[in-house]
Amino acid sequence: MSKRTVFSMLNKAATQYADKPYLSTKGDEGWIRTSFSEADKMARTLAYAFVEIGLKKGDKVAILSEAKTDWIITEFAALFAGGISVPLSIKLMPEAVPFRVNHSDAVLFAVSENTLDKVISQWTKYENKNLKLVVLDRPSDKIREICKQNQFDERQLLFINDLYRLGMANVDEHKPKVEKLESEIREDDVVTISYTSGTTGNPKGIMLTHLNYYSNSHA
């Protein structure tokens, strides 16, 4: 019996439904579809980039963005690289973000153009002074203006397309490591840390495992 993990579900879907649409993002000229096999390949490529920039097994990757294809790919990539995802609600007020990032010990933070201001406006409150920011959009005048308004050096931002290229350039070096991490994963390993609303005090981080997600999906 194969291990009941998020990876096994993605691998099965990438084989059984290879060319069928899995993810959709609305672009300037309509919907952009990503198939199951493409999503699997993109996630692994991004994982190679994450390993290249220093992500290690057990490291936390926070994500704060509206729904989009690269949100899903980033979470899978974090898992492939041995990390743990920390998904954050798009509805959070700026002052509520640092606690969750600090409490989870996140080392990488993926945001969108639309949430960037919410994050860097609180930049001095993040305890990890080496926190890396990944933007799930291309460079834009809006991003430059947000950085300028918050006196934030735009050169600190890592843009998603650059990371895909970085991953492709490091396939040979990091593919064996990522495959080893995948083979060693256990059903009770943590996939995500999901934070409660915090209405009765500081929010609590709920640790959900591969088997949690597998069981819920198959139920």
C-alpha cells in the first residue's frame, strides 16, 4: 500500500488526469488553464529554486495572496522542498500578520501584488530579519510605488517567474534531493499550520498532516 500523502494524490492525478485542467487563473485575455501534469512539474521546478535559496526540511513558508495558480504551486513546492505551508487569510488586517509569521518561524513569505502593502507596512515587526519575500506577480509600477511608500528596497523581492527560471537552471543539482525528501515523507508529517481567528486571544496554530488531508479528500 502506498503512503497516504498529499504527494501520492498529486502524483496519481498527474498521471491519471495528466492533460485535464486542474488550475485556472484569469489573465488579460481570458482564463489561463494549468493541467495536473503541468502543475506537478511547475511545483517541482519551484521546489528546486526554494532549495537553491536555502529552504530546508521543516522550514515554514507563509502564503498571503488572493486565489491564483501560483498560490497552489507555491504550497506544493514548499512541501516538495521539505517545508511546511502556513496559509494566511486574505482578510487579515496588516497588524495581525506579523504574529502568525513570527509564531510559525516562517523563513519564506509568498505574497501577491495586492497583499504586498499589507506585509511590508509591518516590516519592522517581523522577528526574522532574514525573512525572504516572494511575489506571485511580475514586477510592476504598482509594486514599485508600494515599496517606495513604505521605504522598502524593491531589490529584496524575489519574483515568481525568476524563481521558476532559477529552478530550471538547478534541476540536475536539486532533483535528487527533492526526490529523496518525497520518498522519506511520513503520513504523520505536518503539511500546513492553519491559524485560528484568535477571537478569544492570540490565534492558535493547528498542525495538519498528510494523512489529515488524504483522509478528508477521500471522505
